[in-house]
Amino acid sequence: MHITRSILIDESELEFRFVHSSGPGGQNVNKVATACRLRFDVANTPSLPEAVKQRLIRLAGRRMTERGVLLINAGRYRTQNSNRQDALERFTQLVRQAAVPPKHRRKTKPTLASKTRRLDSKCHRSRSKQLRRRPGQE
């Protein structure tokens, strides 16, 4: 399964489990296990570089277990196949997002014009507050 040009994940690393879905659907919800639960062991996968693993763990948040397993629950649709595709799409989107390295921030200094504007606005505010005082009050 191609995620990016450099990242290829074997589908045998993904584990799909189908469970009873919650929400509307009548009696069908109680009988058929249509919701999909995708599991991917991020900590032990050889398919991802270490930097991507770290970003993926940070991006996943509560979807990541303590052992480094990513869990994605998909129960939006009423069929197993649709929920499986939805889980795969969300997984690929998450990994693609983690594959993009963050841009490094360059330190910049405020321009002279921005400093002048800031000080002018402070003077203006100060003058307007001075005008609200009672005369003779210092």
C-alpha cells in the first residue's frame, strides 16, 4: 500500500476487526458487526522511518495506545466494506500528514514601521484615557 513515494506499508501490518456499530440502524445494528477497527503497530513497524513514527505518535493523540499501537475506529457507514475503506483513508491521511517534516521557524525582528505603529497606538490610547479624567486630576 503506497502512502507516499518513499513510504510503502504492507497490508499484512494492518489488522482489521469488525464490531457492532453504535447509532441509528434499527435492529440491524444489534445483529451485524459493521463498524471497522483498524490497528497498526507504529512502534514495531519496519515500514516507517523513525522521524515519521515520532510525528505520527504525536499526531495520533488519544488514538495511540501506551504500547505504540494506532487505533482507528470507523463506523460512519452501514456496510463493512465502506467502513473498511473509510478507516484506510483516514489511516493514509494521518501517515501522509506525519510524513511531511515541519518547517523550521526563522527568528525575525519587528520592523521599524511596526514598532512605530505600536508606539503610536499606545500614545493614542493613553491620550484618550487622559481626556476621560476629571480636570485637575493628575
